[in-house]
Amino acid sequence: MRNRINAAMEALSRILQEKTTDRGKATSILEDTYRKRAIQPLRGKAWPNDIWDKEMATLYVIAKYALMLNEENPELFHKLFNYEETLEEAANTILEKSPEDARKIVLFLLGGQIDDNTVARLLRVLTTKVVTGFEDEDKLIKLLQLLPKVFPEQEQTVRKYARFYIALRVAQSIAMREIRSRIAKEAFKQALAARIGLPRIMPDDEYIAFIATNVFEVPRKKLSRILGVKERGKNSAAGS
């Protein structure tokens, strides 16, 4: 994650130098910085049209928790990251209130409705905090467990996201050399899925390999030993 954090720092530095308060321009700066460094946004196999706007969650986390930009330059911070602030407030509401109260408050915060994209982006903010080291994983696991109780109509979306998160964390642990064997990989994956406790959330090894290769730049040769996937060239950045 060091390269990603450094890229976020670089993008934020440019945003501050140019005194950018337009989110669209800030997103373009983020994309330009990542592409120059050959860094991909946090993602699964999909490459949605709003992927770079979603990756603004990384800038938000670094700006707030590493640079304290919300205190140093609150006007710029709030203009750029109002949506992420709202999503984080919604997440904290779900964690702290009863399901009934949380639903009412979150719907109020989000304009009266919530769809699968909003749920995924809400989870993304906390996920980014976890993978960059600014939040404990237990908090995200609790959120994954509570969301289907607050928004039962979004249970499938939550399970799909949980599957992505497990794959992301396994891939990250391989990149960090915390996982060095197939046995360790399987133990880690099974343990995390059990902690989350939702049905049908186990990612397959090819999905893990895709994230490890594209997001964390782990060589396929290394993955072939740990995951048992075939060694081949790096996947396209615009995978579906």
C-alpha cells in the first residue's frame, strides 16, 4: 500500500497547490497521478464508469487520517469529500444505533434512498481505512454483519462485497509476505470468512489472483505457488 499512499499524497499536494475545490477536477488529478505511477484503484474484476470517483475514498482517508486536512483546511476538505464524510457518518450510525433507528437516520443522511452502489461505497470507505492501517478490521466485520439487518433488501450486495473484501485481504497479505503457502492462504481465507459469518462469501483463488496481480502487483509466478493459478501475463486494467 506504500505506493498507493504516496500517490494519494502526491495527488493531494497538487490539489492543495492548485487550490482545487471542484471534485471532478480533483478526481482527474487522482487518475492522472495513479496512471503515471501505474497504480490501479482498489477494485475487483469490474471497472465501473465511476471507479475514479470511488477511489476518492483513498484520498479522503489519507487527507483526514494522515494529513488532518479536515482540521488544517476544513473548507477545501468538506467541499471535496462531503460524500465520503456522509458515508462514514452513515457507517458509524449503523455501528452505534439499533437497526430500526439506524435505517431511519441513514436514509435521512443519504436523501431517502440507498442502492447497491451506495452500500458498496459506504463499505469502501471503511475498507480503505482498514487496508491503509487507520482502522481495525473488527469494525468493518461488524458493519458487514449489521448492514443486512438494517437494510435486508441489500443482503446480496453485502455478501458480494464481503467476498471481495476477503479476496482483497488475502491478496494484500500475500503481497506483504504474511501468506507464503497454500495452507496459510486457505487458513487465512477460511478464518476471515468465519469471522464475518455471512453465507456464500468465499472467493475463489482466481479472483484473489486477479486482485493480487492488478491491485498489489504480485508476480503471477509467486501466485502460482500459493494459489495454484496458471502463470501468465498481467490482466488488462479494464477487466470486466
